Amino acid sequence: MSECNHNCESCASKGSCSEIQKAKLNDRSKIKRIVAVLSGKGGVGKSFITSVLAVNLAKKGFKVGILDADVTGPSIPKCFGITDKAVGEDGLIYPAITKLGIKIISANMLLEKDSDPIIWRGVLLGNLVKQFYEDVLWEELDYLLIDMPPGTGDIALTSFQILPIDDLIIVTSPQDLVSMVVSKAINMANMMKINVLGVVENMSYVVCDKCKEKINVFGKSHLEDLAKEMKFNILGRLPIVPENVFKADHGKVEEIELLEFETVVKAVVKE
């Protein structure tokens, strides 16, 4: 298929070829930039970072949407306290809209119960991500954030191939595994020719209530050494704040104020 012109409608091999078909946005939506948020492994706060980034962008007056591509472990609706199910009309899916006007679509919004598992194979999961991009009525957005599944597996690969992602943020934590998982994520992005804005180290430290000293709960970070070796930007080191964890767990992520997050926002809007 080396001579493929990606015009499937006029192709004699339509429906039988192995070419990846790019997702096409519906004609009632327009998105200026797409930023994906990826972690090399689960449990480092990727969805938290995606949610807080969306909140900060919205507070700056930008029109923001979140596509929850973490299909088998969707947590974005919970962060925003969304319990409504997705509805559609005229072939389009309406996203949920938060208090700050952030538009959200997630697999949990399609399930009868949030606790119901999605037991699908990779092709179906990839098709759902594609449908979320193509068939959701995003209208006009300055930024669409993609909350990617953790790791560098099939859904992440499919998302990179079919979605017109402009930039990528990688989320990690200061554990010994950081070198391996960050390297894998950056190498994957490079292979897919996606620009890496940089790395956010979440849960980097906790501040003592009494002496205000920074305590490295997970040990000393080696992110700077890796950044020099692999030539990537460190966008920020974020502290563990129990109050913020509570707010995210109880659907109040839009109430979070995190001053340390400003460097991440500046990297995205390129001020």
C-alpha cells in the first residue's frame, strides 16, 4: 500500500486494506490544538494532571475539552463529579459540560453502571477512541486534552496513529522505575513523530505542615539526570497535597488551586 493516497472512498481496496485510517472531525466541530497526556505506567496521577490542566486552561479563558481515551480505566468523570450518561442526536454525541465549561466524553458515560467493566479487545477499544473524536459535538475548542491509557500498548499506539495529536505531556513519579518508563514513552513519541512538550513529575514531595520542609516520600528524584541524557524538558514537580487528592476523588477538581502547576500551563499555551 505504498501508493496509498488515504482517499478510502475511491480506493479499490476499501474495507480490505491494512492502512490506518485517520480520524476526521465532524463538520460542526473545530479544534485548534490537541495535547495528549501519557504515563509510562499506571498509578502516577495521569488523569489528575489532565483534569487540573483542563481546569487551569479554562480559568484562563480557553475553551477546553477532555477525551478520556483510558477506556478500560476511565476516571475523568469522577474527578469532575459527572454522573450523567452521554446522549446523542443527529448522529452526534453530546459531551458532558462542567461548571467551568469543560466538555468531557468518557467510556463511563456509556455504561449503565460505572462499575461495569469494558471487556473488549484492542480493535474495538481503538474504534471507540476514534468515535469519541469524530462523533462528539465538540464545537469550537482551543484545546482538546487526551487522557491516554497508561503504558505504550495497543490503544495508545492506535490513538497516536489515528488522532492528529500536536503535543504530548508525559507524567511520572520519582521512583526508581522512572528511567525505564519515561524512556519508553519518549521513544514511542519519537517513533510516532509527536512533539514532547516535557515531563511532569507528580507526587514529587510532600511539605511538612510544621517546618515546611520538603520531604521526598518516594526517595530522591533522578529526573534531572534523565532529562539531560534524553534531552527533554521538566515541566514541573508537583507536591502531594492530601486536600487536592480528596477534592479529585469527590468530584471537586475544579476547586483545586496548585501554584506549582503554572509552569505546566505555560508550556502548553507557550506564553
